[in-house]
Amino acid sequence: MHAASMTSVEVLLNEFYQPTTSNARKREIETNLLAFKSQPEAWQLCLRVATATNSFTENQFLWFFSTSTLEHTITRRWTQLTAADRTLLRETLWQHYAQLMVLTGARRHRDTLAQLIALLGKREFPEQDPNYMQHCMELTKTRFSLGINLLRVTSEEVVSNRGDLTSEWKQYFHSCISMCIPDVLDLLTKYLLIAVCYINGKDIHTTIPSTFMDYSLTAALPNDNQLSSSVLELLSCVQHLVSWIRTDLISEYFLMSILDLSQWRQANENISLGALSVLNELLYLQKPLPFAFTLMNGVSGLLEQHNSVKHQSEMYSDKFRELLRLYSTKYAGKMMQEPEMLDSFLDQLYRCTTKLHGALDFTEKLDIWTPIIKGIAEQPTQLSAHHGEIMTKLVDEIMRRTQFEINKPELELLDNELMEDDTPTTEWQQFLDQCFECLALLATTRGAHIVFAQVFAHWSRPQTYLLSLELALDHGSGRCYEAARKLKLANVGEILRDFATVCQAVVRLAPLMDTAQAPADVVDEMERQLHVLSDRLLQTLQLLASNRVGGSDSEKASFQMDLDNLYAQVLLAIRSIFPMSKSLNSEQLLHRLFAILGSIFAGNASPSAASPIVQQAASEVLLFIATVIRPKCLLDIPEIQSLMQAGPRLGGQLPRQVCINVHISLVSYMVMPWKNVPEQQQDYPRRQWMLREYIGALSRNFQELDLPAAGESKVAATTLSLLGTFTALIDYFKATGATAKDLLASTFKPILNKALVIFNSYGLSSIAMAITVAEFSLSMLRTLPMHLGAQFIKEMITLFIDVSSREQLTLSRLAVMEKVLQMFQLVVEQPGNASLSLMPSILGFSTQQILPLLQQQNAATDSSEITSLLFALFDSVLTCKWQFFYKNQLSNGHGNGHANGQQPNNFNCSDNLQPEHFMAIMNAYGQMLVSGTDPSNVRSVLVSMQNVNERSRLYQRALFKEQLLASFQRALLNLLLSGEGALHFDLIAQALFAMGQVDRRQLLESFVNATLPVAQSTLEDICQTTDIPTFTQKLTQLTQDAHCAHLNETT
């Protein structure tokens, strides 16, 4: 090869990067360039280009291609280079790098060369190049930026996961570099001290004693216009080093220097940011740091300076908040041991928190308080008066920051639209949630009644305003002008929002106001607070229900939205305090409350009552009362009687979820035991009659369907609307008692029979009806498995299989099969042997119909969910119905099977009662491991095999050992060496180890057949390992070495 070759490469590169070059031509060029890169002598030509004067500026395409070729040679073809080639490569790169002109614009040039040198050092230090680290440190003394950059890149290589070296050599390199770290840190600390002196304008000779400082180092780090960039390079190197070195090597001078450099300096903002990054890196470490008091005093000093400086950049403030959060998390316990330091820090932190820098800034500062408040809560005896005072002030600050009256400039910037991520909330609601979580934490520490009193103090202003409006409107036309004036002059929407916010705060604090759990000395105060709150809530609710407050036409939409939100929050607040409030549980107040709820569900003339958000909140209150409070007097309330009579019509006037909540509430009243009522007075016969009447009225049209005459469209319309509601209703009662389930089963079983008749007729022609019936059947089976009866369940499952088998299964029916598979799994997991007779049908349909369809489907079709369900079914079969395959649960190898190195006894193949079904499941498992396309399902298979082996000695069974063991080991090894192997390494290692304990000779044979690039003695050593930690460690090293050998063999 000669210079003409590089000329051809240059021509190809220039053509490649031309905008007019087609993609086909680019692929052709790329093939030619890769072929050139793999030629044995290519690196020599590229080395000349990479180290030639001005080559970087003349043609960067050619220069980067040349350095890429050198990297390829070092990482992939290192073993093919002679000793002389390696020496030439090392010395040429070092000489060129040491003579570089350090220009900011050429930083990538410099970093690329440093990377090549570090890769060489990683292979040659300390054997072939024992002075590598010494040369790096010496280079910092003559060319500071070059040397410090090379130290940083070397540090990155120490912890790099690049798979181009054996794990043994990586560990050796790590330990050798670690031995040099004390000298490196000593040098870097001296440079940090020099930087501190320069930036603070101090004389180095008078500030730092000569016994510690080598003053000649100042020549390498001069105080010139390059100081800022040089110190940034230094801090970048330091940040990476502290991420992995032993922290006990860090000196106090080192720590003090970083703390000093972290101070805000407008003229050196980048240095301040770089130093803060180092501190954050240290605090992220999950290990103790030396000189704790130095660090704690330093952070306190930074916080004090932060509070005294008016103008700091946003980037500095963000990074400083991160520092405080990490610091409070790591050092809250230590601060608790130093009361004076803690008190001073809390004062400064409160000052910092009250600074107005936006709502997001405020909530992130609240995160800083969290570990400190928790620390104080864990040591209540150390709660001082000063701590209580600070917490009281913090509660007031939180409430002020959530009120438009006080903090409108910040709050109006928050978006009230749903955020784009998966979280179904708004930026405004997220802000409130974070604030109220901190309130709750303060309440658990300070006392719930104390925090509640502070929060409730914000109630009077908005409520008084609304009541004044009501008063003005109640006194006829003479006061209407006054009411209109108040609406116009005040921003009533903001007042409503503030009121709703206080309601939300009350809702969050309500669970903490449980008098049954409170200390005896505060019970009376809590009960008084709850009584006042209950009275105010009902008062406000009646005002809102009267709909006498209205806005101007121009603001009507916005005003109505705020009013609806307040209405809903008041209802939710009532629900939250219901269990604790004695007054709300009185029959008189229940009648008052249900009068309002009834008007909401009736959809009266009030705009708010017709609002979906208000109806949803009202339905949740009703649901809570019916399912949790469960008063016997519920049916005596006229509004409840009206709802029961209107049952079939509710779907036409209420949103679906509201309608479902109402149905669940009414059914709960009829099936669940009333609270504080003796068993003999529960009146279950009458309630059963009421339930049948109510459900009969809802399902009358469905039950009366004449399938041949009604027509598919009418059947579909009736079925879809009713069974969807009943599915949600039945699902709600999964955790109820036996009596309630008896009532539900006797009422809904005829409806299920009708649904199955519809599935038999339309299960193939209407996918929508098939899915709906399957969902309803699944909910019935999930909620009432013992109450439907074994024979009924058998007939139902048989019907689903028969109907689904009439035609070839297609992708369009996978949604139906998802429900069917879930039913199969519920049947399989039922205790006892009653479902064994269904096992052949279930497994036959699953392995012969569903599994082939999933294996043959188009790759573009997402079927991961149904695949997961299928393999979950297989796991349940192996785990819960092992007796279907084997009469005995445990292995025969219990006696002295492991004694004297003997292997456990095996079972004969004939021991398996269902070898065809067993092999079908195992083959499905094997296919999933071989394909490896879905990491989640691969993991499920590995977990299943491990669990079944631990429970039932799967690998010792003769059928598995003789026909499957070798193929599974082969599949596991291939998966281990693939790109996805790292995702499942622990499970693969456990499976291989367990299989090896059954037959070590077979495991060794599988390792040998995998053609791993290691000596057979190494494989024998792994197979003879008798404990899982050692086996895992050796397998890890084997895997890394295999990947390394593969890279080096690929040219």
C-alpha cells in the first residue's frame, strides 16, 4: 500500500459527503472504506495522516477516517501487531500529541488523539509501558491542558464497559491505575489550590506553605486569559475521577478547594458550575465521604452566599438546588447530631425557599426539606421549639404559594392542560400535589391538628366572599347591583380556585385527622376541628347547589369551569372526612347531603349539577357512603329510592363511569352487610329480592331478546351497552364476603347464561359481541369462582373452546383470545383436582390454535400482551397442576441422592402422564428462548423454569433430562452470547447452574459445542463449580472474554 491508496480514500470520502451522492452509492463507498480499514498495512498510512501537520484543518473527513482506522486497529487487531508496530504507534502518537497547539476550536482533534493514547495505555500499562501514568502527570506540568485531558480520558477508560479486552486484564489495569491515584490526586489538589488563589486574587507564596506546594506548577497553570478553560478542564477530570476512586484518598485541601470554587462568581460562572458538578458527583456516591464537618460547613456557607446574592444564573440555581437536595438526603442524620448547625441550616434553607423564582423552583426546594423533616419525625424527642417555629412558617409559606390572591404571578404561568406524558394530570395539579405531600409530611411531624388549623385559616376568606354574594342576591333587586359590582371588581374565578385549593389541602390532611389514632390530649381539638369543617363544607355545598352565583356572559365559560371544580373539590372533601366526622354520619345530615346528591344525578336546571366533573365527584361520594360507611337507613332516603326506580334510565342522562358508580353503590347497599347491625337484622332475603328486581329491571331488554327474530344489530346494541356496565359492577366485588357473592351469583347467573347463548350464536360473526361476552364471563369467573359451580364452569369453558374452534383462528380474534386465556388461567389456578378434566382441552386449544398463530403472525402486529398471557397460562399449568403430568410432586432424589457426588435419581419417561402436552409447553418455552425477540416474555420463561424446577425438580425428570436438557442448554448459551444476553444474565446463570447439577458432563459438552474461545480446562472448572455465586462470577468472566475474542477476530 502507498500514498496513492490514501488519495483514493480521500476521493471516496469527498464523494460520500457530497449532497448529490445517492444512498446506493454511499453504501458502495462504505463497503470499500471498510475493506480498506481492515487491510493489515492501512494503519501505517492512517498514522501518517493523523499525525501530519495541518492534516486536521486541510481535510477533516480524511483525518477522522484515519483516526477511526487507528482505533479499529488498536481495539480489534491489536494481537496482530508486532512489538515494533506497537512501539511505533505509541511513540508517534505521544510525540504528536505533546506538540499540539491547544486551541479551543481544535478540542475534538485533541480529544480524539488522547482517546487513542489512552487505548494504547490500557493495553500496555504497566507491562510494555510502565511509565504511562508518570508521562501523563509530567505532561500536565509542561502542557497542562493536554496532560489533564489525557488523565481524564484515561480515567474514563478505567471504568469503560467496552468489550475489547478480557475481564481479567480490565481488572488488572484498574488495580494498577488505582495504585497511581494517590500521586494523581496530590498533583490535582495542588492545581486546585493554585486555581483558588488565582480566582480569589491571593498570592500563592504567602497563602500556601512551601512544604505542601510545588511553586513550579504555576508555570503550567498561568493566571492568563486561558485560566478559565484550564480550570474547567481540571474540574472535568476531577469529576470523573471521584466517581470511581476510593473516597478516603480525598484530602481536606481538595474538598475545601472544590467548595471555594463552587461559590457564585459572575465573572467565572463556568468554573462555579464545574465545581458544583464535582460536589454533586461526590454526593451521588453510595459511600461515606471524609471530612464531613468540612463539607457540611462548606455547604452551609454556599447556602448563605446564595441567599445574599440577588442575581445568579438559572443554570447555577438549578445545579445548586440539586446540591442541596443531595446534601440533605445524605447528611440529614448527621445534622440532627449537631443542633446548632441544623438550626442555622434550616434558617438559611427557609430563606432560600421563600425566594420567588417560580413554582417549579419552589417544589424542588420542598424536596430538599423532605429528608430533614423525616429525620426530625424519627426523633420526636429532639423536636425543639425552633424546629416547630420553622415548620409553622413553612406550612404558611406553602399555603401562600398556592393561593392566587398572594402568588398570582407564579401560579398563572402554570399550564392547566393535560401534560403530554403518560401522567393524566396537569402542571397546575402536579404543583399542588407536591405542595400538599409536603404539608402531609409536616403534619405527621408537627401534629396533624396544628397543620390543619393553619390550612383551615385560609378557608374563611373565599367562603365569606361567596356568602356575601349569596346575601346580596337573596335581598332582591336592591342588592343585585351590589352583587354585580362585587363580581366585576373582584376576580371571582381566582377566589374560586383558591377555595378549591384549600379543599384539596383538607382532603390530603383528612386521613391524618383520625381521632382513633391520635394522642389523647389532642382528640377533643381534632373533633372540634372536624365538626367545624363538616359544617362549613355542607354550608358551602348548599350554596353551590343553589346555583345563585353566576358570572358575566363574557367570562361565563371560565367562571363555570372554576365553579365546577370548586363544587367537585367540596364533594371530595366531604368524602375524605366522612369516616372521621361524627356529625356527617348523623341521619339528619345524611338526608341533607343526599338531597343535594339527588339533584346532581337528576340533572336539574343548575349548570354545575349537569357538569360531568361534579357528577363524577358526587358519584364517588355516594360510592364511598354505600361501600365504606354502609348505613342501614340508606333506603329510607327518598333520593336513593328515586335512583333505584330510575335505574334503567340512568345510562341516558349520566356519563358512563358515573352511571357505573351509582349502580355499584346501590348494589353494594343490597349485598354488603350494614355496619353496626347484628347479623339477624341484616334482612338478606328482602335485600336479595330487591337486588333481583333492580338487576331484572336493568337487564329486562337483554333477557327478553329473541335471538332468531331480534337480528344481530339489535342483539349487539343491547349486549354491548349492558354487559360492559355489568362487567365493571361484578369486578368491583372481587374482595367481598361469601354472603355478598352468594347474592350476586344467584342474581347474575341467568344473565351469564343468556350471554353464553349469544356467544354461541354470534361469537364468530361479531368480534365486538364476542369480546364483550368474554369480558363479562371473565369478570364472573374472577369474582365468583366458587359460587358458579365446577360443572357450570366446565360447560362455559368448553363452550368458548368449541365456538372458537369452529373456524381457523385469525389475528382479528386475538382480542377475544386474550379474555379466553385469562379464563383458562383462572380455571387452572383453582385449588383441587376439579379442573383436571379440562386440562387436555385447554392445553390442546392453546398449543394447537393460539400458539401457532402467534408464531406465524406478521412481525408488524403487536401481540406481546397475548403472548404474555399464553406463557402465564403455561406457567400456571406447571405450577398449579403439576399432578396433571406427574403423580408425585417431589423428586425421588431426596434420600442420599447427592451424597458422595452422586447425582439424584431420575424418573422414567413413562412416569409422565401427559408427555404430549408436557413437550408442547417445553417446546414453546424453548422457541421463546431461541427467538429472543421479546425480552419480557423471555424473562417470564426463565423465571417460570426456575420456579418449576425449585418446586418440582423439573430438570431431574427423565423426560426433560433425556430429551430436552441439551437443547435448552444450547438455547441458553446462544441467548447468553447474544446482544440481549446481558438483560437476563442472572436467570440464565441460575438455569445453567441448576442443569449442571443434574448432569455436569452434559453441561460441559454444551459449553464445548458452543465453540467458546477459551481453554477446555476453563470450561471444566466452571462445570465443576458447586455454588451459584462462584459459578455466576466465572460465567461473567467467560462471557466478557467471549465478546472480547469475537471483537478481536472481526476485522
